Amino acid sequence: MAGWCTRGAIAGLNARCVSVDGAEAKLTKWEVLGMRLIFSLVVLWMPLVSWAEASCDFGTPHADAPAETQQFDFLVGRHEITLHAWTQNGWTPPRPINAQWNGWYGLQGRAIYDEWLDPDPNQGGLGVNVRIYDPQEKIWKMMWVATSGLQVQDLRAKMIDGKLTMWQVYPPRDKWKAEFNQLASNQWERISYQQDAEGIWQPQFRLVARRAPCG
């Protein structure tokens, strides 16, 4: 993908993906029903979000949560976003966008909820993600849905070569992945990649998140 895309697409809205190794994964009927159930619970929970942000109470991890839960703890808090696109000359200068990426501990500290808030419905609108680490399979299982497409997306993530790497298993999207990097205690980035015809991962977009004040 060349040039700029919509902010919603950059954030992962209306995306199609497969696993990092290129193998498609199919969901069973029960997995789809489970995804719908979890998102029903999230919808019921979302009215509490504004209260949490106003009080700066983003929760804490549960004592029994897997230690790997900390891999995504940089998402917890309120963040403002700048956007960079990859060109032949490297990353473009930062382009501020009128969006926030906010995170909370959910399910009594056993999961991380994060949301994308853009007041412009034509540029992505609103979306929410639920991230839970599966200690048996040693992988993150995540589900995303947004107002722009209303399509539940099933994603996975794990540490690969020292990078927290995310891909999508449903709906399928070929040759795409994203990597998260924590840059500082109050700053992190997400870089998306597309695999070219030679199988080389080419960077596309870089979202840089900086902790913003709350309350």
C-alpha cells in the first residue's frame, strides 16, 4: 500500500490477515460464538470507560494473571497519536491525528482492553480490542471490532525475535503483520508491514503513542 490510508485502516479497522508464516487459520462455530459473547460483555462494560478515564483509574493486573500480561501493559493509560508513513527516504515527519488510543485492565485484571477513539466517523470512528494471554498455547488472543465496519477480527500476538508481533487470523489478510515497541516509559509505537513479491517485509505506517494527562 503506497501513500496515506485512512486512520481507521492504519489502526487495524476493516483489516484482513493471516498468520506470520502465511498459513490461513479457520475458526470453528464455537470460537465465533465465543468471540461474540466476549464482545457482548465488552459493550456492557464500555459505559464505565469514561468514568475510568476521568478518575485516572486504569486498573491493575490480577495477582493470578500470567506474567506475560506485562508484555502489553504499555497500552494501559490514555495516549495521543502521531502518524508516520514509510517512503524511499525513510519515515515522514510526524503527522498529528485527532485520535486517542486508550487502555485499561479488564476482567478483574486478567485482560487488557484498549480502544481507538477518532471523532471523525469517516476516518475510523471508534473501535475496541480485548487482549488475553493464553498460558497453555503461549500466545496472545485478541478480538477487535469497530463502528466503521462492525466486523469482529480475530488476532494473535507473541514475541518473535525479540519483537511483540501481531497478526490476524480472521478475516484472512495475506502478508501483513504489526510490531509493537516500547520507546520509553510514556511512549510506544506500532509499525505495520506488508510482505512484497520477494517475501520481504516492507514497513508501511508507524503510529507513535505518547502518554497524555487524564482527569
